[in-house]
Amino acid sequence: MVHAIIHTITLNTSGTAGKCIEGREFIIALPESFVEYKADDVVRLFTDSFHKRYDVECSAALHHNKKMTNYHIHLVFSERKMLEHPEVKIATRNMFYDEQGKHRRTKKEILDEQGNLRAGCSII
């Protein structure tokens, strides 16, 4: 099944010039039987096979559902080659905490109606 999905993918180069590495993403559901294999082996085999078959740069992340009964892969690939000297950027992440010290996902959850940080809340 996975082979059939990947086999139907056609990759076309865009013919554009530039230094930006653009990527496309596939989210691919894997058969339930794949949970019997080690996750690292599944994602490595899948990524290596995709790279060899389509001659594109790619990386992947393997996710599972809460009950760990099935896997899916997020495969990001680019038709452009990796830069010889890439500029590595690291995204920063802010952590938001309410008055009780409980973690909140968004900044909006700890702001008042005027958009100011509520007393007792913090951002790290």
C-alpha cells in the first residue's frame, strides 16, 4: 500500500534559481502492522528509500496515535540540493504560565483585555 502511494508520486523540478531550500510535505498513513517494528528503523528505511528512489533531499518524522496502534510519517522533501554551507537557524520558543504557575499554550491566555500581561503570569 505504501509502495503504491509513493510510486504514483511524480517529482518535477521548478527550474528556479536561488539559495532558499523550499520543501513540500507528505503525511503518509502506514499499515497498522508497522507498529511491530522499531520506530527508528521504519522512519530511516522510509526516508532512505524515498531519497534513493526520487533523488531528492528529505527528512521525516514518525508519529503515532495515543494508543500507539498505528504510525504515520511526515515526510518533507525538496527538489533542490542541500547548500554546501547552510545557515543554521534555531527557533526560540516562549513558555507561558498563568497566575497558578500552570503552563499555557498561547500568550493570549495570560493577557488581560488590554493586551497586557496579567499580574502573576510569566513568560520564559
